[in-house]
Amino acid sequence: MKKLIGVSFILAALAVIIFSLVGYPTIDANLWPLVPIVLFVFFTVENALKKDYKSSLICAVIGFIIANAIYDILPISNGIVITAGVLACVGLGFLLPDSPKEK
């Protein structure tokens, strides 16, 4: 039952993103805003390698919010991205066990 609920939250997050798309992205040439984006990508990969998928997803969502606000990657608002991120994080919480704790 928990897996079904988790999959449904992840599908709801995908539906929020897919149904909010209109148009094509445009990218500016600003390079300085890429610094925090690259840092959040690094934290995403680092947490994914530690098998801490919820933290990895949160870092990815924050990095995407910054990238979308600066470069207009997708024509959707940050509220929709936050909603999809929360739904996906709750879905991962139902699907995957807690991350291993260090002592």
C-alpha cells in the first residue's frame, strides 16, 4: 500500500510539471548565476551517491528553482516547481526507506 501511495505522489508531481508546460525555454548568457546551480548539482549527486534520495531531490529542486528563475528554462512558476518537489519528496518517502544515519 505504501508503494502505491508513493508512486501516486510521484505521478502527481509529474502531472503538475507536464500540465504546466507551455512554450519553449530560452537561455541567457549569464554565467555567474551558474555558480549556485553547479553547487546544488554537486550536492544532488553527492547525496544520491550516499543513497539519501530525499535530500538529493530537495537539492535538485532548489537548484532547478534558481535555474528556472534566472534562465527561464521552463515557462512555469516556482510555486508549481515547489509543489511538484514536495509531492515527489513525499512519494519517495513512501517508496524508499530512511537514509542511513552516521554515528
